[in-house]
Amino acid sequence: MSRKPVVLITGANGEVGHGLIHALADSGRYDIVALDLRELDSAIAPRCVDTVVGDILDENLLGRLATEYEISTIFHLAALLSTRAEYNPEQAHRVNVEGTLSLLRMAVEEGRSRGTWVKFLFPSSIAAYGLPDLETKRQAGRVAEHEWNTPTTMYGCNKLYCESLGRYYSQHYRRLAPQSAPGGVDFRCVRFPGLISAFTVPSGGTSDYLPEMIHAAARGEAYPCFVREDTRITFMAMPDAIRALLGLMEAPADALTSRVYNVGAFSPTAGEFAEHVQRAFPGAEIRFAPDAPRQGIVDSWPEDVDDGRARHDWGHEPEYDLERALAEYLVPNIRKRYGCSKEGEVCMGE
Ligand code: SER
């Protein structure tokens, strides 16, 4: 029997899962159980004590995991992202909402049966916001957590509702039942901006234009960007996203004044980012070919977020602004990934 706390990660094969598994494994403090629909990537599988191929909607599977492991923390990352969810909203609801509900129930029951608090880390999103038009978006600037909670995508609706479920399961679950033993689920959530990783490319999201643009440039492929040049939303480099999840996990409960925190880092327009990409990969072919429906989704998301609460309560502080993210994280690692050797060289695919 292992003596390290067990951390369960759902959707472990995704972009956040990759970075998170490396960071948790590097710390040497946790045993990681990874769950995903697909077999876990061979780069991260050896870093886990168990890798389970299965569906979060399979209640028997969750029951088996709860019996087999004393789970101390859950990072529930599995979800259909915003573009994919628009093609199958009901499936998105099943995965994004019913899946979260099952995991929250598993966590609360685990916590109550052992008399402990199972931490439940949940990535929410800027998609939880919905600004009605561009003029309002410009005027709104940095939005705070309680503002513009009127999402226009299925994904955003799912995330916003799951935040409420997290609050309910943490604070009010079965509130009319006779007093139960202490323990339960301790839900903590970050509303992520668009994320950008040097090592993985997202799929099914609507903030994907930024990562797609720089990875395409490094591969020497032309990129038709699906939003206008002046489109602005907030982004964060993946290492800061991982640090945010770990920072929130480790924060003492009495320091937290909320269960939901904005986190932000930098907010370039698509055009500004393209200029940086062209400087790093001269000759990169980027053109703007807005796709009206996807543009509409991005236009409903805020230009920037007010993350003062996260900074105050648990010391959130991104290490990467745009310039540093490009110079020290994205460009060197992406160059290496696609085998570009010389500065400024545009290279072909893997
Ligand atoms: N990256 C997500 C998406 O585009 C938004 O948080 O769906």
C-alpha cells in the first residue's frame, strides 16, 4: 500500500493533464491515478501509479476507483470544449455536467465516509462570461467573477452551472438530512483564459486560434485564422495554468474567500500575436479568414479578467507575460519540437 496521497485526474490525456501530471510527479509527493477515454500518452503514463481507460459517465468505474484508492484530490479535467460542444450540445451536457455531477457525488461520499475533505479542482473558463456585443465587451474591460455571467455557448453554460454544483456539494449537500459526520468535498475552481502550450495543440476549443497559429508557423504551414485581426481575449501560458491549479490546491482553506477564481495573464489581439509569430518564424503565412459563428463566440468572451481575488487569496501570479511566454517558453520549445535548428528558420512538420 502506498503512503502518498492519491490524486485522481480525469481527462488526463488532454493539454492540461500533460503538464499537470509532470508537475505532480516531479514533486514526488503524490500517487497519480489517470483516467481518460483513450489510452494514456506514453510520455506521461510511466509517471502514474495507475492509468485507467474509461468513461467518467460509467458509475461502476467510478465506484471501483473509490474502492481501490483513498483519493485525496480530484482534478476533474475531462470536458468537451466550446467548439466541439456546439456540434453536440446534449452530449456536451452529459459529459460536462452529468460527468461532473458523478465525480462530485463520488468525492462528497468519499469525504464523508472517511471524515476527510476531498479536494476537487475544477477548470472553469472565460466561456462562463457572455458579453452581448463588441461595444459592451470593450467597455467592460477586465471583468470580475460576478459580472456578465450570461454565457452564450453550451460549454459556458455547463461550466457556470458546474461551479454552482461545486458550491452546493461543498456547502449544502443534502442540507435537510440529519447532521452527518464532518468531511465531504472541498470544491475549488479557476476560470481559465485561453491556454497555450508549447508541447500540445488543443482540439475542439474556440480559443485555439492562437496556439494553432504558432504551431502552424513552426511547421511551415499557412494558417487561415478563424477570427478577425482585432479580436482580443485573455490567454495564459500552460506552465502558469498548471501553477494556478497547484497554487489553489495547496492554499489553506481559511485563506479562500471564494470557490471560483479568475486567473489571467496577457491579452493580445490575434493580429498582435501574428506579428510576434512572424518575427519568430519569418515567412510564416498567416491570413485572417473569420468564421462568423466562431467569431461570435470569441466576441462574447471578455478582453481581460480581474484576477485580484486569486492574487490576494492564494498568491496567483503568472510568471509569463506575452513577451516572456514567447521568448522563453513558446518559441524555443516549439522550435525544438518541430526540429527547427536556427533562429528564424521556418521548418517542416515532425
Ligand atoms: N479554451 C476553451 C475553449 O476554447 C475556453 O476556455 O473552448
